[in-house]
Amino acid sequence: MKSTTVKSYFAFLVLIFLAFHDRLALAAADKLNFIYTARVMSQSYPYIAQEAGLFKKYDLDVPVVFVTPGAPAVAAILSGDSELAQISAASITRPFVQGNKDPVFIAGIKSLLTHSFIAKPDLKRPEQLKGKRIGVSRIGSNPHYFAVQALRHFG
């Protein structure tokens, strides 16, 4: 694990603690629902903390739950089903632009998109995607945002 990744991990956990310190001090065993939206290494920090017993060590009940990225994850936050989420900024942009100021972006885990296109072996260059269909997990999700930006970049 790179040192910047380790630093990001610990900074992320510190931010969780600071964001909910007052609430946690009042009722240490309160349940804090945590959702994540991708089963990838860059979103594995809460799962690692759970598996390492860090939440239990500090008497925190933090179920780490996978929720489909995009609108379903944002709906979980807006409905109050989850107090905290590791989610792409692209997912909460639309509700924010539409006037919902409830979601708060605390920190970023990574500063660049790390997605990949998976294509047939005969497609070797981005230009060859012109006129082809591209599938993404969900409209409004981070993979959708990546696909749109990549296609804009390569024309």
C-alpha cells in the first residue's frame, strides 16, 4: 500500500471521528450506518476498518453496507437510512444543483478517475469506439461520469 493511500485511510477515519465526535460521546454504542458504492480497492477503507476491528475497538456499531452507486446511494443518504457514505462526488452533484443542500462532501479519497474500458480485442484505440455502444453500471454513477469525460476527451 502506498504511503499516500495509508495517509488517506487514516485521514478518512479521523474525519469520521471528528464529524460525529459529539454524537458518539453522548451514546458510544449508537449505530452509524455507513454505505459504500463500489467493490474496489479505493473504496475498501471502511471494510478494512471493520475487518481490523477498529469500530468495535472504539465501541462503535458501524455496519458497512454496499448500495448501488448513483441515485440509490444518494436516496439512502437523503432519506436518512445512512448517516455516512463513501460515494463519488458525481453522485451528489445533481441533488446539490437541484437545491438539496443536505449532503455534505467531507473529503476526497482519490483525485483522479481510475476506471478502464473493457472492449473486444480488435478495439485498440479510443478513436475506434466512435459509433459503438458503451455500457455503464448506472446513469449518474461514477463509471457513467468517467465514460462521458473519456469520450469527450477522445472526441
